[in-house]
Amino acid sequence: MSTNLFWSTYLFFKVEFAIAKAFILCFIKGDSMNTPKKVCSSHIPNTNTTKKITAPWYIHILPPSLLALLTTLFYLPSLHYPFQFDDIANISKKFYIRFDNPLERWWRGPRWLGDLINRINYIMGQFDPFIYRITNLAIHITAGLLVYFLIKKLCSLTKPTTFMHNNATLIAFVTAALFLLHPVQTQTVSYVIQARVEGLGSLMVIALAYLFTLAATHHNQWLKTLYTILLFAVGLLAWGSKELIIVTPFLLALITWFFIADTTWKKCKNQLFLLGSFSIYFFGLALHYLTTKFTINTIALKQVAGNNSGNILTSHAYDVITPFQFLISQFKVVLHYIWMFFWPVGTSVEYDWRLAKSFFDLDSFVPFLLLATLYTFIIFACIKKRNTLLSFGFLWFLICVAPRSSIIPSPELVCDYKTYLASLGIFFMIAYGITHLLSILTTLIRLATPKLETYAQYADLRIATALILFIPLGFSAMLHNKIWESGEAFWKYNSEKAPLKARVHNNYGVALNEAGKIDESIKAYQRAINLDKHYSDPLSNIAVAYCLKDDLDKAIDSLKMALNITPNYPEAYNNLGSLYVKKKDYESAERMLNTAISLRPYYGKAYYNMGRMYLEREQQEKAWDYFKKAIENDLDTPDGYFTFAQVSVRLKKYPEAARAYELIVERGAANEQVWFGLANVSFLLGHYEKAENIYAKLIRDNPQDMRYMYNLAETLFTKKEYAKAHDLFQKITTMPQPAPQAFFRVANCLEKLNRLDLAQHYLTALTKVNAPDDFKQKVQGEITRLALQENMNQNGGTKIGLNKMKEILALQKEHPATDVKS
């Protein structure tokens, strides 16, 4: 068990008792609960006839607060997990996220709101997954709390004598808890990019449903007007999320019929103006935001889709997916969507299901019969006005999945995260059933245990039982989240669940390659190649693995095969260019890399490889230009900046080098090498205070590293702090294998401190140690220089006469240095 998981578990149980007490207080004092009558052994008490208690204001806030706390605890370990799958393409490899301004296109198309959140997260933490994941968690918790308030409001609209009305708070609490903690929901929350589209769109729809309910039922005219204005404003904002919000007017009609109008046409007519005006407004926005071509093709059943690379749904790779073929294949998918909320075991991000070839295939016709039975039940229940909760729940679910599980074909047949909004209907039904069971159970316990009568006045056993249910549910979500912990774990799990999908094995190979398991990655790539002969990615990726095994010819052959399948494939051209650099075929390398850049002008890795090539050709200025282009495009990473800084230092472009090092520090990716480089460049630029501080920090962390100590001493010497520099240089001379220059620097410091006699004495002692001849010659030369300097000082700084010069030099010849064993 990971450290994060351990501490999350510890924290949960640490606060569990406090949470349970809060639940008890909340629900026994809440406005939807009743004061229990004295329990007799001869009858079951009728809780619907008891007196209500007026709840204080904080009681309304406590349940959603506890839900938020529980959700945070269970999702806490996953907040540091890396990006996976489409997150990489849509976030960390999305070049335009660096300077995108989604607000400029708020009126031109949908999904700008998710892009805005991505942009804000990028500004906050570049590509730190924690920032993105905690934002996802905030979106999820907000959606869950809106579910709580919506369901509580809807239940309170039912007749006062009904079970639903008298248990509104508990039903709302259980529904929201299921929505927040169910394992299936992890696919939307942990799938970072989907929380910004699917999750955000769902949040908008739930918010619109709640605002509509308040606007339609509130008795205060001012508040009614306020809620109506907010409804229309949020309706406009909602079109900045995902197109799934198109179902909103249908869901509002559902709420109106089943709860606001209580399935009566007379009451329903009172809401037609609000519902109709908002629907016209909302569908008008839809016509604006959705392209005319898409709308016409969808209505005319002419909208088609192609297969995604590595995910072939049709018989042949280049076949199109028609609306009818997609529709008959969705019958089994919809049943799968319903079933997974009752039995989430085995759910996955990837499935290797194929399209049905005929309506009468078993995997199409049998699911169709089951769904037809369900629809018949719903229609019958609506006509007879029976089982209204089941009708509402299933209709909510079916309306939400309808746009993407019917006649609008998609290259992805099954996507569990697409049920995020639809799940509310299923969870509402389940919560109603759980609440009934809890009521029966606690009534039986009270009857069987008369001693609990006093306790029952202060505590509701249903809540304690609900807690027991939510604990394993939350832990199952937390454990299900662990598949997102690493690329290897994520794709291994998916390869087991979808063994016939080439894309899964290709991505598993990439994860294995990144983990250093080269031979295993090659096997995964081969599996992907065998499953889909029209899939170029595994051919390009296996070339990288061959390169790491120094099998360059195999790597080149694989890349050429990839380009035969996908001629405009920038990654393949870049990899091929890199291999030609290794083979010293610079002409071919330059041609390949230029092609990669022409296909993707912001391709930083291609610019980087061009820089490598020119470095090998000893054209350093050209190399520097390409490294600069690399970091100006999508290789603005710590590795890219570090290489650019090193080349800049080599060419004495110190300001550029300093800025590159500083950018690494700003990204929070600085290590000792980066700090050392920044200190050296700061010294060369004359920023001695900055250099001194960095060297001092490095010494504190690595007191035995001579390089840091020597450079700090040099910095102090340059700053004319000779006494401090002397002490450091002296310390270096006592270290194992000291730098020879440190001995001379000790003498230099003494000289600068006007202690020429001590300097000469120190150097004379050095001539008697066991040292190489060239070192002793340098010492002798330094002694001579100091003698001359001393003579000049004695003469008042005037020139030394020729005779005196000869005398000093002669003296040195009479007493040459000799080797002395120390």
C-alpha cells in the first residue's frame, strides 16, 4: 500500500467517529426527519404522523459538507497521479495551451470553458498533474453537492404524506454519496481531460435543473425573478462546456411533469411559459454553437464516422460507421451502462467490442428486446401513474445517453465516462430503495431492542447503517483509482480488459518502454502490429525500442513501414532523423528533420535533434539557433532548457544561459546541476551576491563537494573578501585530492591581505612536499613573483633596477627546489 493510501486510510478512520456523530445530529434535527414516537411491541410506529422539528440553519450545510469531506479523503491518494491517455495529447502535448485565450472564442463555439480551465491550470502549475486533478475533484464535488440539493428539493415537492417527502434529506444524501463515491465515476474524475468536458457539462445541466426548479416553485417573486435570470445566464455559460447539454430542456420537462406538476396536466400548464421560453432560448443557442452541416447531416441520418487508429470497429479499417450500424450496436452498450452501476467489477476505460453486423445478431437483437421491455414498462407506468420514481430515474438515464447511443456515430463504441450525467437517474432509484431498506431495518431493530428507545430519540440508526455502506463504496473507488497510478499499471489493466484492441497494446508498450522494460515493450508493440496492420504508431514506437537496443537498421526499417501507412507522420520523420544522426548520415538526417518541422512547425524535438546534428558537425552557432527554437516551441521543458543553457555557456552567451536556468527553477525542476550552472553563469555575469548565495546553499546540502567550495571561495576573492576566501581555500587544501590551484589561491589571499612574508613562507613550504615537478615549478615562479613584488613595495612601488633583478633571479638559481619526502 502506498504512503498516500496509508495516510488517507488513517485520516478516514481518525475522523470517522466525528463524522458519524455529525450525521446523527444532522439527521435527527433535520427538517425532513420526525421525532419518533414511543415504540410498542404490538405495532410498528407510523413515522408519517409525527411532529416535525424546525432545524437550525447549519443543519442544512452539514450533510453536503460531510459529503465533500468524504469524497476528498477517498480521492486524496490519486491527486498526484500522472496524466494518462488523452490527457497527454490534450494537455501536456498541446502546444497552444501556453498562450491560448479561450475567452476570445466564447461566442464562436462550445468547449471554450474547459479550455479556459486548462489554461488557468497551466498558469498555476504548468504541467503539474496535481493542479489539474485537484481542479477535477472540485468540479466533481460541486456536481455532487448540486445533486444533493436538487434531489432534496425534488423530494420535498412531493405530497407531505409520502415516504419520499418525509425522507428527502436522507434520499438526497444517499443519492449524492453514490454519485460522488461510486467507482464508475472515477473514469470522469481521474480522466483529467474528461472532467473538463464531460464533468463540466454535467455540472452545468444539474445546475440548470436546480435553478429551473427554484424558479418554478419559489413563492417569493423577487427570488423567483433572480433564479430565472440566473437560469438564462447559466444556460448561455453552459454552451461553453460539452454538447451533451443539448438534453437539458428534455430533463427540465421531466422534472416538471414528475415533481413540479405531480404528473397532472393542470399543474404542468402553469410551467409551460418558463419551460417553453427557456427551451426556445436554449435550442436557439444550440443552432448557433453547433455547425449547420452537423445538424443537417444528423437529422438526415447522413452523419458518418471513421475508425480511430488502433481501434477498428468495422470489418475493414477504412469502412465508415453509419448511423444505423451504430444504433443497433448501442443496444448492448446501454445495457452495459445500466448494469455497471449495480455491478462495477471489470469496468475499464477501453473495451474491444465491435459493431454489430446485423440487427438480428444476438449481440444486437437480444439487448434490443430487453430495452424494449424496459421502455414498455416505463410507458405503462407513465400512463397508469405508477412507479413514478422508476419511470423518472430510467427516463433521466435514457435521455442523457440517447444523443451518443443512438444515431450519431462515433469511432468509440463504449465510453463509461459518458454516463456521468445519466448516473443521477440510476442513483436516485437506488438511493430510494436503500432508504426504504434502512427504514425497515431500523424499525425491526427498535422493536427487537426496547432499550434502544431512549437512544432512538437522539440517533437514527439508518445513518449509521448508511455509513457502513459508504465506507466500502469509497474504498472501492479509491482502489479503482489506483489503475491511474502509473502508465504501466493503467495500460496493463486495460490490455487485460481489451486484449483485442491494438491501441491498448501500443500504449502499454510505450509505458513499458518508459519504465525501462525494453524487451517487454517490443512484445507489446508486436501484438499491436499484428492486431492492426494499418496502425502506424506501434511501428514508430518499436523503432525507438530497437534504437535503445542499438539495432539501428531494424529501427529504420520500422519507421519506413510506418511512413508507408501514414505519409504525413511527423513523429516518424523526427525519429528517423535522429537515427540518421546516430549513423552520421547528416544529409539524410537534415532532410527527415526538416520534413518533420514542415508537418508540425512547433515540433520542439525536431528542432532539438537538428541542434544535436549541428553540434556533431561542430557548427555551434547553428546548433544554438536550433536549440533556441526548440525551447521557443513545445520543448519548453527542463531538459530542453538545460541543453540550451549548456550550449549558451559554451558560446559565452551568459544572459541566455542564465535565463534558461532560471526558467528551470521557476518550473520547480531544479536539481544540483541546475543550481550549480546558474551560480556559475551568475558569477560570469558579475552577479556575485546571487552566485555566493547559491554556492552557499549547495555547500550546506553537500559539504564535501570541493567544486562548490572552490567556486564560493573564488566568488569571495573576486568580491575582495580575502579573509573569508583564504579560510575556504585553506580548507580545500586539507581535503582528499585537493585542487592544485587552491594552494596558490591561499598565497594570493595572503598577498592581498598584505602578508607577503606569510605568503612566501607558505609557498616555500610547498617546495618541500612530495609533488609533481610542474607544480613545484609553478610554486617557484610564484615565489619569484612575490619576491619581486616585495622589492617593489620596499622601493615605494617604483621600478626595480636591472642589477637588483639579476640578483633576485641568481638567488633563485642558487637554491633550487629539491624533492623532499614528507
